[in-house]
Amino acid sequence: MQMKMRTLMPLVAFLFLVLSAHAQVKNFPPLFGETAQGASIELPNPGGAKWTLIGIAYSQKASPVLEEWYEPAYLRFVAKHGLFAGEYDVDVYFVPLFTGLNKAAYEPSMKKFRKSASPEIIDHVLFSKADLDPLKSALEMNDKDTPYFFLVDRSGRIVYRTEGRFSDDKLEAIEDLLMD
């Protein structure tokens, strides 16, 4: 009996590690919204690019920090500026969530955005009135004053997560994953 236990222990440990790693994998929950042009979009989009970069902000304080990402992410992943940028198969969406009392600002914000946004970025901003609590819980977005960013594969699995202000290091971490 002791001999059987000794030979089974490495197998049990291996299975525990595999199951633990699998439990860590999270899928991005469905998120619906519309572009300023009125196109309805569901994220993640299984028929879209190989990867989707999703940035989410759900407070007025987090929105300007989310906007810091617009230009560098657009230039690298949409306009394809950079050494290997032409190789990236990635959709990019920035999502301001309008929740609670802020839902009243949805239409005025969209109208203002239509007038002021650069034409290049307009199709990459997704306005949403999604229910915050399930998203907040599933994506562990606990600080309302911070934007969150997720790199999601075609199957909806989150492969990278970061938050806060734009930095070259964060952009490079995303690029490294896109090259795999």
C-alpha cells in the first residue's frame, strides 16, 4: 500500500497543478455596446481578429486615463506603426461604461464624442450601459478610478490584464503576447 501511495503522489501533485492552473484561466464576460456611428458590437467577438484588446473605464475620473491609451494603441495595433506591427491581428476597443446615475450622460457624451473625436479612433470606442456588478466581479475591477485593459484571444480567454495609466512597458507586454 505504501508503494502505491509513493508512485501516485507525483501524479496527484501533477493533476493538482494542472487543475489549479486551469481554474486560474478566466473568460471575458459578454459585453454589449455601440460605436458613435451606431454599430452594435458584442465583445469578445469570436468571428473577429485573433486577439482583442479591451480597455474599460466606469467613472469620470478613470476616463481621461483610458483616453491616454487611444493614440499609442491605435498607432501600434490599428494603423500598424512599428517594426512588427503589420503582423498583429488584433481588434482594439475602448469602453466607457455608463452606470447608475451616469447613464443619463450616455447620449450627450456620445454626441460630444462624435463631434470631437478623431475619425481614426471613432470606430474603436464602444459606448456601453452594461450592468456593472457582473463585470466588476468577473473582471476584478475594484477601483472605479482606474481603467482596466484585457487582451483576449478569439475564444474569449483573458491572456493578459493590466490597469492604470499608459506606459511603454505595458504596450510592449501586449506586443510580446501578440507575437506568439
